[in-house]
Amino acid sequence: MAIVATVQDLAEQQTEELANKFAGILKSVVPDVTKSLSKTAQSFQKALLTGSNQKIQKSYGDLSKFLKTFDVNISDLGEGFRDTEKVFKSLTDQFADTDEEIQGLREKNIFAEKELFVNKKNNNLEVKAIILTDQQLFEKRKKLLAKEKDLKDKEKNYLEQIRQVQSGENVISDKQNANLTKDFKNNKDELEKIKKQTI
């Protein structure tokens, strides 16, 4: 009977220790996420006030990626970011609508891309689909093909490095191997994205 009580005490003690460790981890990570969210949201606010359309679009993309990655909301920052959240949601809705419009145009073999601009009549940010001219299509295709070639060259290089590691010609640490594998995967994902964009 004493052994059962000891095992039970041990289990309770381990559960308590794990709970304390997770609480410590949570306390150390959550403030960093909140601080980073605040910086990213402030960067978006600054771009809205002083930035060009490209800066606004870039800061919007950064904020959107951050929110998706960490599964947080701008409203988590409090009342001071309420207007920023409204603008962000409005742009998100406009980008989604424009993506649908572009997809519809693409099905008709018309190529367009989304562009963010300030409407001079009402001073609001708007997202519209802009139909590409033949020259713009040519330039875009040229850039995509150059990027695709660069990514394919990198892929060959990564595959050669992986072959050397697997055959024992090149010995690297587990961390370097993990980084090589991660870089190869990221390159492959980027190449797939480029192939989808190729016109």
C-alpha cells in the first residue's frame, strides 16, 4: 500500500512540475508575441500614414502573415489599435474579392494583378484588379522564368549536397543537415509557387 501512495505522490509531483514548466514557457513566449504583434501593427499604422502604396501593401502582408502564423488578433492589443484593425479587415476583404475577380479573369485568359491605391475622391485605401498589358506580361514572364531558373540551380546544388552527405563524402552535423533539408524544402516550395504563377 505504501508503494502505491508513493507512485501516486510521484505522479502528482511530476504533473505539478510539468504545469509549472509550461506556465513558465507561456509567460516567456506570450509577451514576446504581443510585443512583436505590437511592433508589426505599428509598422502597418506608420505605413498607412506616411508610406507609399507598395509600403502599405508590404506592411499589410507582413501583418497578415504574423496574424496567421501566431493565431492572434489585432484586437488583442487593446483599444488603441481599433482603427488599425478596421482598416486591416477592410483590406483583407478587398484582397479576397479582388483575388476572386482575378481568378475569373484568368479563366477567360485575361491576366491581371491586384494593386493597392488611395482613392483620391474619398481618401480611402482600395484594392483593384489591374489588367496587364502585353509588355507587362512579357516583363513578368521574363522575371518569373529567371527566378525559376535560379531556384532550379539552387535545387541542383542542394541535391548535390544531400547526395554527398548521404554517400559519406561530406560529413556535417545534425543541425547542418536539418538546415540543409529545410533550405531544400523551402526552395522546392518557392519553385512550386513560381510554377503556378508562370503565365
